[in-house]
Amino acid sequence: MADTETALIVGAGQGLSASLARLFTAEGMNVAIAARNTEKLAGLCDETGAKAYACDAVDAAQVNALFTAVTADMGAPDVVVYNASNRARGPIQELDPEAVRTAIEISCFGGFLVAQAAAKQMIGRKQGTILLTGASASVKGYPNSSSFAMGKFGLRGLAQSLARELQPQNIHVAHFVIDGGILQGPGDTRAAERGEDAMLLPDEIAKDYLHVHRQHRSSWTWEIELRPWLEKF
């Protein structure tokens, strides 16, 4: 088991997370996928051999229990991906404060808890990779999307801080600005509406995550920005 890498994807679903699970499995990794609702992950587990774990990423006790369970089952994670997010849409004067709190907790605070749990293990092992998924909102605040901007700006700040803190300890932390819509499959009508090459392909994004994980430490990056061909800068 020591020679086989373990990957943990938190906030798993059928888009980018599924592509990551497939690619990591193809790379020979043991793959763990975590979400609040694991029933939606059954097909992906059957397809890839990944193991699903129930976890609410904003609950510290559940996050710690997740890392304990994954470590016992397949070894301490070598690469951890935080892919969860949430938003409350609407004008500032109409937003429900509790919905905004939930959005920020899922988009940002959950990332902190997962990164903290990963770091505790990786510092002792003196190696590891933590990858955090951002969005256009990580660098651009849009109207009627203040909760998403707050959450994603916070997650980006977390990544930048941890990259500087943990790099000297041989732990690679990187943030991905996904600046555009991710194609969710053949039934995603947004592709037809936006035009050819207007959507990011999740399988291609996953390759960039793997590339960052595999980077030699002489040339680590802390952030990559990805956008589809037709996305406006």
C-alpha cells in the first residue's frame, strides 16, 4: 500500500469530481470520494472502484473522522481535492443571512477544515498535495452573487496562505480558478446555448489537476486559471 498513492476528493459529484476519480484511478491510485449524500456516487464507485464516504465538510468532527477512515482503509491521502461550493443568489437587500452563512461555510470554511486535516497528516509525512477548486468568483465579484464571491475569495486566500506556509515542508498547495462553465455531460443544454468550445471539459480540467500534483518541487505553482476558448477575459 505504501507504493500506491491515495487520492481523496471532497465534495464529489458527477462533473469534475467524477473526471478526477476516473483519472486518478487510471493512474493506479486508491480513490476515496466524499459527499454528504453518497447515494449519488454509487454509479461512479461501480465504474472506478472508488470508495464513497459520507461527510459534511463544514463539520470538523466529520472531516476528522473521514481522514481517519480513509487512512485506515487505503492509507493516508497523498493528494486531497476540495471541490465543494454553494451560493445564495439574489440582490443584497433580499438575501437570507442564514443562506449566505451556509454558502460561505461550504465554499470556504469546509475547505479550511479539509486542508487542516490533510496538513496534519502531511506535515508528519513531509509530503502531500492539497488542491482547492475556485471559480470566476475567486477573482471577480458578480452582481447578485455576493455570497459566492465571499466564499471563493476566501478559499483563494486560504490557498495562497497555505502555499507559502506549507511549501517549505514539502506540501504542495494549489488553487484552480475555473473561469467558465464546466460541461456536465451530453444532457447539459448550456453547450448548445453558448456555442462550440464555450464550456470547459471536465476530463481536460482533471488532467491539469494531475499535472499540478505531479509537478517537480523546483517549479511548483500555487494557482492555475482555466477558461474555455470562447470565455471573455
